[in-house]
Amino acid sequence: MNLELATTDLAFRDEVRSFLAANLTQAMRDGQSRTTGLYPEPEISGPWQKLLNARGWLVPLWPVEWGGTGWTPLQRFIFETECALAGAPLVHPMGARLVGPVLLRFGTPEQKQHYLPRILSGEDYWCQGFSEPGAGSDLAALSLRALPDGGDYVLNGTKIWTTQAHHANRMFALVRTSTEGKRQQGISFLLIDMHTPGITVRPIATIGGDRDLNEVHFEQVRVPQANRVGAENAGWECAKYLLEFERGAGIFSPRLRSQLKRVARALKAAAALPDELHRRLGEVVSDLDTFEWLEMRTMAALAPAASPGPVASILKLRASRLKQAIGELGVDALGAGAVRWRSAPAGGDGLVATLVPEYCNSRAFTIFGGAAEVQLGLIHRSVVAA
């Protein structure tokens, strides 16, 4: 792949930089820099999403007729890189990058007309209802029942590890509509109004101290059958398609580089560093360069609204392990100061208060979105054994 920027790409990069300079506020930058969980809070990401939507730059993976940008893969990479370098907030992906593509492929015309504009405007803030107390990496073991009753389904059960459910007004969820046959054959994909009576959201405390994860309990919750995406008991196909976007349709290397820059500041500030840390830094930089090339090759082959396929598992696994390696390097660079991170003084460069929670939260990256062991199995079946 030729990475020399053509004149048109240089002009596009300048256009992105001008947009960032004119619209990205210091409050947005500060909010993103203080974010140690998965995504910034809605008051940080929401205003940025509205600006991107107004500019027509919010959903580059969508078809142009539904708001997509029509960018080349290199332009998309330029955009993501410039946003990361400028410290722009991450856009909450649940609507734009996950349920949006599912609706584009499997949704009815009425569902597309209703939900897609609300995703773009930010009127709907989505969460993902996949994992359950007894069904995490083994997603097919989910048991939240959805029994038909007239024109509704009646839901009873629990979802867990639901990111930012306390902010969401919508959930896309996998529910069990049949116990016959193979487990995957009895699952349906539902769109749920989080304000429906019978839904209770409870926070889950994490080691990083963030308010990100939740348990969501359903007790006699009625959801219209019209909110089902795809055929009844065919939700597994929707789920597989969505998980390919979750694992492989993002561009992670620019954000990983931003995290590595913070780690580099901690390394520079350390009084003395053992050779071992220098060696590990070199390995991480080399791995990140390789991962960036893999991302760019994947994006180059990805048409708008298309899923990346089996390579999504490779990208997800490598991004997760890189996130953990960078986090480990950061706390080791901080030395004894990392132990006292909860009592770190406010102000300054905030490295201790940022790097340590990032490290703590990074431990989950090889679990959520499909555990590392699951990804290795998918890679073997789809790539090695094919």
C-alpha cells in the first residue's frame, strides 16, 4: 500500500485540521483526556457528535444516501488520526457503528426511517444488551426470555456489563424467543425503549473507579414485536454481523498512539529507567506500527456498510493486547507513584490519575466484545482451517 499522500488527500487533511481548529473546544479536549473508561460521558461526546453530524462526517461507514461520507479508506484513516492527535472526543459507537449498520442491512424500511435519523441527531443514545450473568463469552447461552403476548414480547431476565446503560434511552438486545433446536436458533434481536416500565438499571463498581458498567434487570417488560429486527429466532445472524463491526470496523491505532504518548511522558519524567522498559517501549512501538498497517489494509477493502469479516477477530485481539501492553508500560513507568494513584493531587499533567485507571480498565479488553480465547478460535476456524 502506498502511504504517500496525494494532493487531494493533503487537501482533505488540511480541511479536517481546519474543522478541528474551528470547532473542537478546550472543554471537549479536557473531557476526552480525563476519560479513562471506554467512552466519554454524553455531555462530552454529544456536542462533538452534533458538530460532526452537521458537517456530514459522523457515519463514514454508512452509505451516502443515509448520511455516509463517501470517503476513501485513506481519508477515513486521516480523519481518525487527526481527531486523535487533536484530542477530540470519541463518538459513542453503539448507535453509529453498531446498531446502525444492523438496521441498514436487516431493518425494515419503517425501522430505518425512524431510527437512523435519530442516531445521527443524537436523539437516541444506545446501549448493548448482549452479555448476561450466565452468558458472557458464550453468548449463545443467553436466557433472557421474550414470550409473545398479543403484539408484544414480555421480557424477564437480566443483562450485565451494559456500558452506559444509565445514560441510554434505547437498547439493542439479544433475547431468547425459543428453546427448540440449537441455542443460536432461538435468539431474536430486539430494540427496546429503556424507559419502559419494569426495567431497572443498577451500577457495577469497577477497579478503575469509573461509572461505566451496569446490570439491567427486566421484569414483565413489554416490547412491541414490531421492534424486532429480522425474523423471529434469526437474531444470531444480526449479532454476528454487529460483532464484526464492533471488533473490526473501528480505527484503533490513532487512539492507541495517543495513549502511548501519555506513557512516553511518564517515561520521560521518570528519574531513571531500566533497560527493560526501553526494550518494551520499542516492542510496543513496533507492534503498533504493524497493527496500523493491518487496519489500513482492512479499511482499504471495506465498502460502506460492509462488515470486515473474519479479520475483525484479528484486529480485535491485537488492539486489546496492545491496549494492555501500553497500560502495563504506563504503570511501570510511574513506579511507586502508581500505588498511590487514588490520592494523587489534582492538577498537573494528571498522568497518575489517568494512566493507572487506564491500566486497570484495560484488563477487561481481552474479555468484552468477545474474549481473546473466543477470537483465537474464530481465527482458527475462519482463517487457518478454512
